[in-house]
Amino acid sequence: MLLRRALKSSPQDVWLETLRRTRGPQHNSLVYWMLSQTECDFAVAVHAFYRSDPARYLDDPKPLPQRPGHADLFALILLNWDTGYYRTHRIQVDPVDADPRAIARTKQKLMVHSQGALPFKIPQRFLEPTGGAAIKVPAHLQPDQAPHLWPLFAELGLDVDAAPPGFARKIARAKAMFRKFKISGRRA
């Protein structure tokens, strides 16, 4: 996959930006790939962890599968954490990555279970994801602005502008404005 190749040589800030643009289970294979890379930053793992809705797993705790698939991101994150992944924490975890209400709900559900009663362990760092620097995606690597990245994101259905960057986007916006003006002009 071309996007994976582009991400492999990109800073982790681009990985987090990409993860924020995913739209649910249809992008799990891309998220799974990110989480399986040893260089994956802690902020990327935390974003994926809270998107997997950890409170749901605490409502009905079951042992983690030994070989999690694309649909088992929660299990993949916890198993990878146990083997030393996500120790690099250069990027700050923002509320968009880990909603404070989701963190509070997860902590509350953890209090219901006695120590060692769960078939898995949620690391304390995931419950208090602080540290790191604010995300900084260089302009030449922003998917909405980079002509080499936009088609990769658009083809996968990631959240990007509908028109490609550059002159094509300007033309598309001008046509949309013209249509809007033309429609509103008829009503008058």
C-alpha cells in the first residue's frame, strides 16, 4: 500500500494526523499496521486505544486473543504494550485523541474490578496520558495541502478536502460558488 510506504518515512506527527482522519472500522487495517510498527508513538496508541472503547471491554471482560486481528485493536495495543511497544512519547495526547470523559469512564469501570480480577491489564499511562509536545505537521506533509499525499488519503476514504490541492481545488471551489450563486439568484 502506497500510504503505508509514505508513512514509514514520515514523522510520527503525520501518523497521528492520519489516524485522526480515519473514519472507523473500514480503516482498521491501516491502524493495525501503525500499531504494529515498533516506532509507533504513544500518542498514536492512546488515540487508537480510546477509539476502541475500552469501557466496553471492561463491561464484559474476556481474555485477549493471542493473535489479534484487524478488528481487535484493543487487544493488539495491550499485547504490544506488554512487549515494549509505544515507549516513545514525543507527541502530546490531545482531548481529540483521548476524550477526558472516556478516560474518566474507563477509570470508573476499572474501580469496579478488584486488583487482578481482569483477564488483561490496562497500563496506568493509558489512564493518565500526559507529556509530549504539540503535534507539528509540516505544510509539505499535510494531507489537504500535499499533492503527493492527497490522492493516497482520498483513495482510501480518509477525511480530506473533496478536491485535490492546487489549481484543481481553486477551480472546484469557484464552480461551487458559481452554482450556489446561480441557485440563490434564481430564487430572488
